[in-house]
Amino acid sequence: MHEASLDQFLEKSFPIANNLVLTVSAAPENETQLFKVLESAVVHGFDGRGHLREIQLPMERFPSIDSKFWHVPVEDSGKEPLLRFLFEIPSDVIQ
């Protein structure tokens, strides 16, 4: 998923529920692309409409990623080549 696609999806998705799980079925091919997508998700988590609570990604493919990206915990998604973002939406933001 390209950064622009992620931005468009998140703009349309907030707020729809208390929690939002965004799963990208194919993680980026390299760390440069991955960092762009992660940064975009983190920025959306700072905007007050939803807090990014966890990132799941294939740690085997990206061994340089630590257990946190900025302040957000990073978990291993296992052998699946997917990228998952878990957002928590404050109840006062839900329409």
C-alpha cells in the first residue's frame, strides 16, 4: 500500500468504531517504503481522531525494526507478509 492510499483510507475511516484494525495484505518490499507507511499511520494517530496503539509486521523481513516505532509497540505478524495497524478511537470522536 502506498502512503497516499493509506492516507486516503484513514481519512475515510475515522471515526467508524471504537477500534479500527487496518490490515495491508502485502507489506512493503523494502524498509524505505515501510518507514513511509509507518510514519503516515503514526501521524494519523497523533491527529486526535484515533490513537495508533500497535503495529504488526513480519519482523523476519524487517529485522532492523525494534519493538517500538516512535512510541507505538511493534509486534511480529509471523510468517504472513502483512502489515496491521490497530487504532483506538476515543468515544467522543465517534459520529
